[in-house]
Amino acid sequence: MRALIHKVARLGRSLYARIALVYLTSLLLLSVAVAWIAISQFNQLARELQQRMEIDLAQNLAQVMQPALRQGADSDAARDMAHHILSINPSLSLYVLDENGWVIADYGEPACGLGQQVDPEALETLLGKEPMLPVLTTSPCGDDPGIFSVAPIQHGEQRRPGYLYTDLDNAGQASMFAMLRTSSITRTLVAAGLMALLVSGIFGLVWFALLTRHFSRLTVAVQRFAEGDYGQRIVAPSDDELGRLAKAFNDMAGTIEAQLQALQETDRQRRELIANLSHDFRTPLTSLRGYAEQLLSQGSVLDAERRRTLAAILDNVDRLTRLAQQLSTLARLDADDRPLQREPFSLSELAHDIVGKFQHQARHAGVTLEAACDPELPWVDADLGLIDRVLSNLLDNALHATAAGGKVRLEAEALADGVRLAVIDNGVGIDAEELPMVTQRFYRTRSGLARGDGSGLGLSIVREICERHGTQLKIDSRVGEGTRVSLVLPYARVIEA
Ligand SMILES: Nc1ncnc2c1ncn2[C@@H]1O[C@H](COP(=O)(O)OP(=O)(O)OP(=O)(O)O)[C@@H](O)[C@H]1O
Ligand SMILES: [Mg+2]
């Protein structure tokens, strides 16, 4: 249900919905305007037709009434004659007007027109040669202009000029609304109009849907491209603006894809170079170390200054060797296509081996280094070479951070879901502010910088190795108290003693 509401809300915000809304509103407004114009014109036409048909009505009535009118417009003879006519057609209104259009006799009941004036200009227009119909004027008893028929007469014994005036609107009720109700033609026209409205509405909606579908395709392609599918291309729907947009997208995608491939190639070459260089450094560094140690062993023939120089050379060779090892591991981790070489192995054996390797460095720094692992610890499933690097980096850090007289401990403990490895020291510790940054590449803490050596790569390599193994690196530290770095490795499926 929520998904449906979400879908409808998304459709409501879509370009299609907006275009459809604007189109349907304009169509509706246009239809109302056309209907309004059509109705008023039909009304006008109906009035014109009726006035045209009955234009001679007043003339005919005047011929009948003229003898009686000579006795006076208000004479009994005139009234009798008028009542006779009105009894034949009760919907007629009959008035006698003077030459200025003032009503001097109203034969209707009630006689509401007395004292009113009909516009004499309208009377003369209708009596003129070929008048433009319909001619409208306000009747003596009416409020709105309507059609009429008029004829010149003479009234009274003095034969004064005047007009016989009759309303036609009342007689015919020929309004459009009346026609709408009763005429089959208007009904057919209304039905046809509604049908045209419906068809153009549906046609427009379908057409816009087809048009916006191309936009949707374009959007999907751009989205997929943004998500990393750089092979996305669009078939240009036509040669119009949309087609040109699709072509521009294809060109852009092609350029980006080519540039990306070039970048990937450069990156691959860089990783290969680092991997090769760090590997090729090993042999010369080892022989350099050998020669320097050989020279140092002839201590008796060397003066103190030369011995110091040789010690410094050995120190730098060590730093270079460590850097080459870190870079080699980094290059291996960066190569996503190289999977982990997982194998079951005993962590307690590995821990003791590494602690053994670091004993010399620990003794040199005056730090107690010990391994606390149960020899019966179940085997783990991990990349032995990489875990070796993890432990080496962590022990190297701990030994560097711990002053003479301090203690570094490597612990391995069996948990429900794997073996937890922890390197604990009671060294300088890491400031809480710096803690989130220590696993970033090349980040070195203030105390680390003061130490002088170190490249800031060790912990970032450890974090990446943990991530590749699907485990999390945990660092707890307090300044002045020490640091505890731990991670959990999964058990090997075949558990060996
Ligand atoms: N146990 C620790 N106690 C105190 N500071 C530490 C500890 N472990 C790491 N750090 C500090 O964290 C920073 C990052 O360590 P990292 O191992 O990444 O780099 P590094 O030791 O400087 O160089 P590298 O390990 O590449 O030779 C260093 O400045 C280091 O001093
Ligand atoms: Mg380090």
C-alpha cells in the first residue's frame, strides 16, 4: 500500500503529470470558451431568424387596426380590436407609440408600458431599408433588449403619426436554452462537442505519454551511468531535440568511458610499478644490510664516528625495508582482482613466531614483549601472509609507542564466532581527537610525528586487511595509559588441534 502511495506521489511530481494537467486545463478552458461563444451566437441567430420571419407582423396588425386607431389609440374600437387580436395570440404584447416612441396605449393586462419610451432610433432602424438584423431594443414592459416588430400608423382624428409596436421575444421564447432542451440538432452538436473533447483529451494524454517515455528512458540511462554502468547508451528516438539530447548523452558517455579506461589503465600501471619496485627493493636492501652489518662486526678496527655512521645506515635500511613491505602489501590490497588466499592456520603458532621476531627490537627498546595464546586455540581461516602483516604492523606500533620499562602483549582468545586477536601496550596512547584518523593513509599522530620515522601507512593497511576479511578493527586508547587494538578472525571449517 505504501509502495503504491509512493508510486502515485512520484507520478504526481512527474513531468508527464504536469504536462497532462496543463493540457487538460487548457482544453477545458478552451471548450468552455468555445461553448460560450457558440451559445451566444446561436442565441443571436435564433433572434435574427425570428425577427426576419416576423418582421411584417406589426405591419399586418396595423392594416387590421388602422380604421379603429383613427378613432383614437385609446378608443373603445381600438381596444376591442386589440383585445380581439390578443385573444387569438395571448403571447403578443401590443403598444401604440407616438412619433417620439412614448407609449400612448398599452393593450396588455396589466398595462405596464404606459409612460415608458421605446428608443426611436431602433424603431427607425428596423423600418429602414435592409436593416442589419437582429435589431434590439428594450420593450416598454421589459428590462433587457429584445427583438420586436414595428409599423407606422396614424392615430386620432387628426391622423397624428405614430407606431404600432409588438414584442417578439415573449412570443417565441427562442432562446438557445430552449433550443438546447428541444432541438435534436443542438443535442447532436453538444454530443459531438463532448466526444471531440474526450477524443482530443485521450489523444493528448497518449501522445504526451509517448513523448515523456523517451525522457524516462534517458533518465534511466543517466541513472545507470551514474551508478557505474558506463556502457549505457540510448537509441536516439528521432532527429528532434530529444534525439539530439540522446546523441549528446551517448557522445558524453563515450568520452567519459574512454577517459575512465585510460585512468584505470594508468592506475593499473601505477600499482604494478609500486608492486614491482617494492619487490625489487628487497634484494639490494638485504645485501646493503648484510654489508653494513659485516662492516659493523669489524668494530675493533673502526673508530666511534664510523660506527655511528654505520648504525645510522642500518637504521635507514630498516626503514626503507619496512616502507617497501608496506607498499608491497598496499599494492596487493589495491588490486581488487586479486582474491584473498584464505587457508586454515594456527594463530597461536603465528603469534609466537612474530613475537619471537620482534623480541630483539623489544629488548633493544627495554620493553617486555609477551604472547598470551592458548596452544590449543582452534585454527582460523584467513590469508596467512596478510595476517602476518597485521600483527607485524600492530606490534611495531606498540613497541614504538611504549617507553623503556613498558609492556606489550599479544593476546589470542577464543570467542563464539572466532578468535579475537589483541595487541595491548601501556605506551603513550592516542588522543581521542586523533583516534578516528589513525587508520587513514599517511596519517601520523603528534607523538608519531615527534618519533621521526614511520610513513603513516601501517594502520590503514591493517584496516583494509580487516575489511577484506569481513571483520572490523577496534582501537581503544587513553593518552598516557596505553592502547588496545583488536580484531576477530573466523574459525576454519575443519578444526584441527
Ligand atoms: N599503539 C599505539 N600507541 C600510540 N600511537 C599509535 C599506536 N599505534 C599507532 N599509533 C600512531 O598512529 C599513527 C598511525 O600509525 P601507522 O602504523 O599507520 O603509521 P606509522 O607507524 O607512523 O608508519 P608505518 O606503520 O607505516 O611505518 C602513527 O603516528 C602512530 O604513532
Ligand atoms: Mg606503524
